[in-house]
Amino acid sequence: MSVAAVAPVTAPAVWSKGCGRCRSSYERQAWTALPLAMSLPPTSVQAYLSVPASLTVEVRRCSCGAMIAALG
């Protein structure tokens, strides 16, 4: 009988989102503090997916004015 190797449990990675224009980086709390520009409902997102999924995309304005998208 063999025992399967078990990978060590690691802490989840810190969620962050970055701006492609000014290179600012936002962790979760800072992200939610940014102004919400729009929210794309699952029906809008599904058209771009090949498998069924119920995903919402949030688009927020960076402090430099650029729009950044992330799963909501």
C-alpha cells in the first residue's frame, strides 16, 4: 500500500488588481473604495465564455482615471 504525497497547505495569495496605465496596485479593500463605473451582469459576460458560469464583472476607475475590470 502506498501513501500519496500531500502538498503542504499554504495561505491563499493576496488578491490585488493593477492599473495598466499608472501601475497603481489595489488590494481588496482599496479596490472596493474606488468608484464603480459599471457592473456587467452574468448575461453580458456569458457571451464571451465557452462554459456556463455565473460571473459578474466590476469596472472601477483608478485614481488616474483609467478603467480597471475584475470579477465581482
